[in-house]
Amino acid sequence: MTIRDNCSLAGRNTFGMDVRADSLIDWASTDELKKALQDIVKPVLMIGGGSNLLFMGDFKGTVLHSTITSIDIIGSTDDRVYVKVGAGVVWDDFVAWCTINGFWGVENLSAIPGEAGASAVQNIGAYGVEAKDVIDTVQTICLADGTERDFSNSECNYAYRQSIFKNELKGQYAVAYVIYALSKMPQPKLGYGALEQEVERLGGPTLANIRQAVISIRNSKLPDPKVLGNAGSFFMNPVVTEQEFDIIRSNYPDVPSYPAPGGIKVPAGWLIEKTGWKGRSLGLAAVYDKQALVLVNKGGATGADVKRLADTIIADVKQKFGVTLSTEVNYI
């Protein structure tokens, strides 16, 4: 366990916000976390790779980060394998491990920044796949009393970019391990046209080809946070009613859409682009010129600068389309 006081978090968030925490604790086992909880400065914030956070200022409390990086096969059947993954495992390293070992289920989630623990909190998703599709159990530690609790998939209350850990139990549990149920049998999911075309160009739907196709597509659209601070997709794709969608389509017949529980999903990036924000700046914060879903720190932006841009975009989309965008990024 490593404890740092008055610690900079500039390298702990992908927006590159140079803020500080009263204390930062990297814990490498559940026993270490339990020990740390006995005398901890509150409030407490749990982070992974810091890829879904926007710090609005210094954090007056303790930041907890897991450095558990084990990957272990703990069971299997004829067609499935169960893999227990430490919360501190870099997510894309886990996807690469699955690809090498021939396990299907997470290949469409290649190149998503962050760590495995956060996948269970955020319910990360891309190209028709979400973490909930492969999560079997989330093993946690209660921050109030240090007790261990396992959450089954159904107990996690997963929805689009949502979980019980972001809502009812927000800030109450630290993820220690995630158990994923993966397929030993090929299960390619190529429902997105661009992905299917790139996979075919690479030679067909093998695990390696799907992973490479996803990486290629993401790299063509998303900036490297080491070069240009960002948190990936800043907004969630809104789900509108059929009536609301018909109104939008009457003015924009080319509007893209996808079926979704409770209505029709419209790409937030398309809505933002139609308001004219793609590639534009507001002070030191900007909308990325290759993907309107991404807000970037051009250098020296504060959390307030990025939030001001996000709020302006939300207002403009609401005025133009009658749709209210929600942020995928968490304000701290």
C-alpha cells in the first residue's frame, strides 16, 4: 500500500487536470484496503484510470485506487470460461489477454481507456456490446465497515452506462475483482456497418481481426489523452420517444438511429455536429474535430472551462432538437 499526502492528480485523470487530493492511497489487496479504511480521511473517491472524470478543483479527502492486477481462470464449462480480474488491470490489457487466449465477449470493447474495476461501475460499451453482457459477479469491499460483498449481474442493476454503483450505492463500495463469463465459441457481433466492413477488409471475423478493426476505427476518431486531454465520449446517446424522433426526422430525414429499450437512440455526436459545435472551441476547451462526442483540453483548461462548454452544447441541442443530453463523464 502506498499513501501520498497532498498529492497531484494530474497524471491520474485523462483530462490532465492539475488538481490535488488531500490523500491518495494505492491499495494492492483487500486486506490493505480494509486496513486503510480504519483511519481514512473522508470524503472518499474511488478512481480507476481516471478516464471518466472531470475534476472541478482540488479533492478535499482521500482518493482510493486499486493496484490489483491479477487475471485468473477460476472455472469453465464446455463453452464458457470464468475469469477473475483485479480491479486495477488496464482494461485493454485484459481484452488483449482474452484475444490471445481465444475467449470471446470483450473484443468489441478494445481500446477503451480505464481499468477493469471501472468497467463494472460504468457499464462501458461500444459497437453493440456492453460490460454487463459478460460480467458474472462484482466482488467489492464496503467502505463503511470493510465487509466483503459479492454482487451478481442482476444485483448490479445495469442499464446504458449505469449501474447500482453509480446510483443507489454510489460511493459506498470499492470494486476489488470482477468475474467475467466469456465464450470459448466464436460469437462475433458486427452489427455496426463500419466495423463489419473493416473486419472483412482484414480477412474475416476472427478475434484478432475484430480487435484490430475496433482499434483502427477508434484511433481514427478519438484523440490520444496523452497528447490532447480528454475523457472519450463526454455525452451519452439520448433515447427519445417515437413521437420525438418523428419530429426530428421530419426536419432531418437522414438522422441516424438505433432501437433501444424505451424508445429510439439518437447519436449524441450527430446532434452536436448539427448544432455546429464540431471542431469549435470555447476558451481552452474544445469539441474534437474528428468526433463531436469528445470534449478536449487544449492545454491549461480547468474543469469549469470544460463544464461551461458542455453546458453550452447541452443548451444548444435542447433549443434545436428539444432533446436534453446527459453527460457520461462524472463531475468531481
